[in-house]
Amino acid sequence: MDAPSETGVVHPYWPRDLLIPSYVANDRSMSEILAFLFSVSGVFLLITWVITGQKGDYGSFGIWRRLAVCWFAVCGFIHGVIEGWFCLFYHIIPGDQSFLSQLWKEYSKGDSRYVIADNFTVCMETVTACLWGPFSFWAVFAFLTNKPYRYVLQLIISLGQLYGAVLYFFTEHRDGYAHSELGHPIYFWFYFVFLNVLWIVIPLMLIVDAWRQLSAAQTVTDQKRSQKTKGH
């Protein structure tokens, strides 16, 4: 339920006394916004899935590796485009009616720190958009072309994502979950919790995977070095 702030501007955000004098209500529905987000993400996933299903110089990917590459493709879109928009236009989003600004105003119902350009969210999203967006697309390229540094990229990106997501949840926890309607099935549990916990669970899995791959490669290198030493 929308509530007026002290300035008389009606908005749907928590806490209810939040001051957002420039706020203009969305003219796009929740379903339109979510349909755009998930359909475009789905296109990135589908195209990458098809590409990784073809045999190339890298041989054939297994299902797990194909899913990992698809994840990086979707991350490239979300970090580079969606979060990139926020880091460029955070100062006008409350009153802007561009589609991506409306997307952020909708998401802010689950975390109003975005609609007030909270210092942490601006800094965190700027790092995410400028680093993890391009790096994610680079990782897709690295896996498709069988670059030797592909697992190094996987490890770096996943560590960055995990660190950002942990700070995201921890800072809001310290604020007492004041920026959302605690317990709301869509705004709190879906927008705030589910959509963000993905960047904890999946990066953790990819960190373990990269650890194993890099450790195996280092083991082979150490064995070869040991054999050369014994040969002399």
C-alpha cells in the first residue's frame, strides 16, 4: 500500500517515512517488467546453451559446464546492462519513466536503498557493472575458445560476486531489514532474498569448481617439474 512521505509524495517504499520528493509512479506493470527481465535473460541462456552444445576446438562441454557458461552469459547481461543502468542513472531513477528505471523502481519495493541511491548500493553496483559485467562476457569467450585462463576468470568473478552479495545482505541485516516489507512473499522473499541469494549459492559452487580445476592443473605442473628435476 502506498503511503505519503512528509513532502506529500506518495510512494510504495519502506520505511514509510522515506523522503523521495522526485518520485513518479511506474506506468508499467509488475508483469511487464518481470516478463522483460526473465525473457531477455532466457534468450541469453538459450543462445549460449545452443552454442555450447556444438562441438568446437574445446571439444564437447558436459551439462554442468554448459550451465556454468550460460550463467556467465546471463550475468554479463544483468551486471552490464541492468546494473550498468543503475550505476549511470541512479540519481534520476525515482522520477524517470525509462523502462530500466521503472524496473529499478519496481525492484526497490524489495529494497528501497536503490530508489534513494544509498551509498553502499551505488558503490557496489558500480563495481559490479564495471568489472563483473565485462568479465562475465570475457569468461564466456574464454570457455568457448578454450583459453588457459578460463578458470582463473571463473574464480575471480565468482569471488567478486560472492563478496558483493554477502555485503549486500549483511549491511541490510545491520539496518534491521528496514528497506522492505519484512516477510512479504514477493517484495521481500522473491525480490530481496531469492533473486540475490542466487549470487551466493552459484558463485560458491563455481569457486569450488575453479579450485578443483586449478589444483588439478597445478598438480600436473608440479609432477612434470619433479620429473625434469629427477631427469637431471
